[in-house]
Amino acid sequence: MENLDVMVLRTLRDWRQAGKRALLATVVRTWGSSPRPVGSIMALCDDGAVVGSVSGGCIEDDLIYQYTQAYAAAGSAGAAGKVIPSGPPTFVKYGITADEAHRFGLPCGGTLELLLEYDPDPAALAALVDALGAGQLMQRTVRLSDGAVALAPAASPAELSVSSTALVNTFGPEYRMLLIGAGQLTEYLATMALFSGFAVTVCDPREEYRSAWQVAGAKVLSDMPDEVVSAFKPDRRSCVIALTHDPKLDDLALMEALNTDAFYVGAIGSRRNNEARHQRMAEHFDVSEASLARLRGPIGIYIGSKTPPEIAVSVMAEVLAVKNGVVLPRDMEVAQAKNQRAVVENDAQDLVCGVARLPS
């Protein structure tokens, strides 16, 4: 599944290049509870087609009604160009009163403000989509006086900002996940990653595992994992996860990944296997302590998971937390939680044994 922002911009580009009228809506401010964060975007075509979201459905419906009702009433003949207006961008607020909050399905007290851009320049949209497709992080500046757009590479992600003269938003290329091993756990994790907006690549040189792969949308490769990691070129929007339990496949791939900017590098396995992996990589491959500190394992957050789908939920939750900059409490780490559980169970066992030794 493609990054949602890229999908919106790509679809909007296609509409505009086909000569269709369209608008781009961006959430620029929110007050109180809001169904979508600042920076969320959606595009609306003059035929009523919508891609993206600014509210989860309620405000989208109002925009469709406002900007496509004449098209629906008149039919396609002669209606194009009379629905979506021309001119500079405009701001619009939703949920200002309790009645409006109820009407538009906003949470209690929620208000949001949108910037509507009418008929964005197709050439600028094409340039932005091409840059994102090439893996670049891009800053898009919209001049409020006339809607003119300026594009520039961005050094790092930034929050949307709006002033009296311009709106500045940063768009990044899609997030990518490289999974080593094509087993059952990988299928569940790949499915969750695809629905979370990651582009997923699976690598497994073992034909018996590749032949059973059933998840559409993931790219499956047969080369050796370390070679795939090198060709994959992980960046700060990439994660690499080893799931084979086979050091011959996992270790070299993880070493390659630790030398990249990947935001998450991890491997499945028990606490004992994780310790053994660290020892192997330090002693036999001279991997530094600093690099090994980046290697996550046992991966996932502790939810008592036992089955492959439960383990996939645990791992995906940790990946998303790291991606979103959330620092998880130590007691949610698998190793820490299991250590604490062992202590509790030992204490309970000691208590039982102590009671058993009491005289009758």
C-alpha cells in the first residue's frame, strides 16, 4: 500500500494533467479534539472523486456537496469548470459551534481549519511526485496571495507551518520495510505493514518458503539477505527485520543494516538467542558496541503474544512507536517484561514452598 500523502498527490497530479478541475485540502489548524492531525491532506475532483482524508468522512461529504453538486445536477456536459472556483487559496473552518460539531461528526469541542487550493499547478505536482518517488524529502511552500507553489529539498522532517503569507508543508517518500525470511510470521507482519502504509520487500533464498508466500503487494526476492540489504539502501524511513532464526541468513544482513540510517533494525528470537547473536557479531565480525546498541531484540512490545499473528501485532506496534518518535516504557520491552515476570513467578513459587513447609 502506497504512502497516503504520495497517493493523494499522485492522483491529484493525474486529474490535473487530464485537464480536470480539482482542489487540494490541507488541515492547517486544530482546536480541541480533532479526527485528523495537522498536515493531513485530501484531493477532490470535479466529478466527485475523493482521495485522502481530513476528517474521516463527514467534512469530505460537505466538500463534495459544496463543490460538486452543480456537476451532479447538470451532468458532465458543460458542468466542468463551474463547480470548483478559480483564484487564490481560501481558509475554511469546521466545528466552530456545537451544532456544527454535531452536524459534521466532529468530537465534542473539536474544530479544524482547512486551506483549500483550487486547481493546483500540474507541473508542480508532477515535480513533487517525481522527487518523492526518487526518495527525496521535499518542502512545499504555497503563496497564499495567488496559490503559487515553490518546491525545495528538505534536510529533515518538519511540522506544517502557516503564516499570513504562506503555508509550508514537508512531504516524505514512503516508508519501507525489508523482512528477512518468508515464513508465516512474515506474512502477518507484511500484511500489517502494507495496511500501515509501508512498501514491503521480503527476502528469502529458500525456495520452499518463497513458494508458499501468499501476501499480495509485497515484493519477494531470492538473493542472499546481505546482498538485498546493500541493494535496498535503507534510509531513515526504512526498517529491516530478520525473522528466520538462522544466523547464516540473519547475521550478515543485520550487520549491513546497522551501517545504514534505517530507523529500526531488529531480529526475532529469545533473550538467550539475542545475547548469543550479540556475542557472535562482536567476536567474529568485530561489530562495535555502538552498532550493536542499535540492534533491537527480542523485538516487539510485551503483550503476552504466543501465536504468529499476535507476535506480528507486537512487532508492528514497536515499529510504529519508533517511527512516530514514541519512547516506550522499559516495562513494555519484551526482555524487561519477561525478566520482571520471572521474578514475580519465582517470588510466588517461594511463597508457595514456604507455606507448604509450615507445620500442620
